[in-house]
Amino acid sequence: MNLKPETLAKIEAVIPRYPVKRSAALPLLHLVQEDAGYIADEAVEWIAAKLDLQPINIYELVTFYPMFRRKPGGRRIIKVCRTLSCALAGSYKTAEAFKAAFNCGLDETSPDGEVTIEFVECLASCGTAPVVMIDETLHEKVDGERARALAVEIRQAGGPASAPTA
């Protein structure tokens, strides 16, 4: 597995913090995804061996938690909240606007490789629904019109989307 030396050093520092090695599984998954962009089968097996576990123990985590990606994503990740508050406020229409703007489906990457759109569970901002997280920036009250405007920003800037607007 090709991880950066800094990531390998972080992994070696994290494991001893836990009294039981298996407890380091989630932190290791986060570190690997941060470095590689997703969790490949090779990474699952490597983490399992590192923690003296069976690969199924790591697969259980990767497939349960939606924040872990099993395949490479786009350069930009758009997460649209789908839980009740956001759904009632229109997050399904928000997701449709992003899908149309980038010509791809949910959990897919746009043909140009720029954007991956994900439907996720709670982003913890129910009072400002519907909410969207673009990379690490939370955007509140994102209706279809605002989603289209954010898509234009992403296309034009090629860099991080602007600060959130309520």
C-alpha cells in the first residue's frame, strides 16, 4: 500500500493510544482515506493485519459508516443531507439540482472527474435545512436555486466553493 510517510507515522502513533488494538480501526480508516481518498480492498486487508484482525472486521466498519468511500471520488465531494428535517425542507430537490448540474447520479462521479455527489445522513444542522457540505464547508438552506449557483461557482472557480450563506 502506498501511503505517505507522514500517514504511516501517524498510524504508528495512534495505535498505542488504545488499550485494545482493534479500537484504533476507525482512526486508521480515517487516516488512510485522508491520504488515499478512499478505502481500497488492499487498505482493508492492511489495516486488519496491522490490528491483528480479520479483514471482515474492517469491512464491517467501511460498509456501515457512510463517510468511508470504497472507490475514488471526484476532486470535490458534495454531500447532501437526506435525513427528515432536510428531506422535508427539500433536500431531494437539492440533490436533483446537483445531479443535473454535474451530469451524474448519487454516489457517482461526474464524467470530468471533478465532483462526486453523495446523499448522506445527518450533517447536524437541522434548523437550517436543507444542508450541503462541499468538501469541508457547510452550506445552509440550499434549495435547488442555491444548488445551481454553487455548481456554477465550482465550475468557474475550480477551487473551493465560497463561504456558506444562510
